[in-house]
Amino acid sequence: MKNICVIGSLNMDLVVNVDTMPKPGQTLLGGNFKEVPGGKGANQAVAMARLEGNVSMIGKVGKDGFGKTLIKALNNDNVNTNHVNIANCSTGVAFITVDKNAQNAIVVAPGANFQLTKDDIDKNIDCIKNSDIVVIQLETPLKTVKYALQVAKGLNKYTILNPAPAVKLDDEIIGHVDLLTPNETELEIISEIKIENEDDINKAAKKMIEKGVKELIVTLGSKGSLYINEEKSFFKPAYTVEAVDTTAAGDSFTGALAVSLSNNKTMEEAMDFASKVGALSVMKEGAQSSLPTLKDVENFGR
């Protein structure tokens, strides 16, 4: 099994359940409230660890109770946290509203995540050197994302970028990505091509490939996922389940892909595995609390 390094965010998710999403200016009484460890980077690292991947993480938390809780949660799931540093500020927080249809709205206060710098990448470069796959998202500063990808490719690592939350990316970032894992909305934003059908997805993917991306997996929610490279494309239908909460579904999918690829599986096998993991994750509430174990995946559908 290959080693994986995740570079990204750690947040404490503050989750409230509502019947419907509030409109501007409206106050609603919510239902259940929870504090759940999250952040796209940490979610993906935990997803990998629960699937028995060998994973280490580079990131930052603040000098507060949330930071200690987040590091403890990672350790409990066997994520190597030796490269998670402490910043002199607050830990990142995400405010998540989940409605009765399992759809969510999220506002993130980045806190320590936006204190992750090029120097932090240099200080923790052993984490990258000792890994075969490097996974990055966009909840840390873009200049740090760009530098981390440059360093990783300079060390001949396989790079996975989950471009969320989506923003316009410069060509230097895109050109250092081996595997891009956007959803339809994210692909539309980073490609600047309006997506209304599969032809549009292929046009947007081709644009990314022309800029240097080797391959893409576009997640299509309950429909499934679409693989595209310069030579071929294929579709993987989603597994049908009753969704409770879609928080971290994309993170679980990307994490599962990385683990499967670290085990030298084919892309088809990796996508099938990731589809099972994504389906299991939406059947439970929360971010890290919803992420399945390898045993859960092996028992899926039995």
C-alpha cells in the first residue's frame, strides 16, 4: 500500500437541522444541534484512515478547544498528525444548515486554515517526500495550494485536487494536477464553461486537460460519476440509497479514490469503491461522523 499525504483544512462543524432553508431576513427555529469534526482536508484524511489507508496530514488549527478536539479526532482515526501545526488564532469553523431533504448550506470561517503558508509546506516537506499520493482541496490559501502542488510534482508525486470550494484557478495550479475531482458546479466555475448536459461536461473537461490535468472524475450526485481523460471516458452509476445528509459526501468519495489508487486498483475499481463509500456517507448525519469503515464498505449491499 502506498502512503498518502493530505494537505488541507480542519474545521469544527456546527450543524443545525431545519425543515427548510431560511430566506434572507428570516429567522427559523432549528432542531438538533451538534459539534462535529470537519474541514475538507480532515474529512478526506479520516475517510482514508477508516478505509485503512496510510495517511498523514499537513494543516493548522488554532490555540483553542476546537483545535485540540480536531487533532484528537484525527489521532483516534489513526491519521498521522505530526504535521498539523498550531497557529496563534482561532480554529476554522463551519456553520452548516441541513434541511429535511438532506440538502445543506455551509458558511466557513477559515481561521487557522488561512494561516497555512509556503513555509509550512517547506517545514513539513518530509510528509510529502514520504508519500506517493498528495491530496489537496481549496480551503487553504491558493498561493499555498499552488506551491504545495509544485513541490509535490517536483518530487514526482501523484496529485489529486478536489477543487472545493470552487474558485477560478490559474493555469499553474491546474497544470500540476494529475487527477481533478470536481462536481458539476465546481467544474463550471473552474472551466468557465456553462454546464447543462454531458456534452458541456466533456467540453469543460477537455479544457482542463489542455491546461495540463491528466484525468478527471466529475461527480454527479445521485446520478453517479464520469471519468474523462484525453483518450476515453466512462460513466459509473451511483448506488441508490436513502440520503439523510449529503455533508462530506464529496470528501468521502475523493478519500476513497485515493485509498483505492494507493492499493494499485484500476480507475474503474476505484470509482466503484468510491461510489459505495459516498452512498454510505449520505446515510448518516454529519461530516466525519458519517464516514464509513472498510468493513462497512465490504458489507454494503449484503
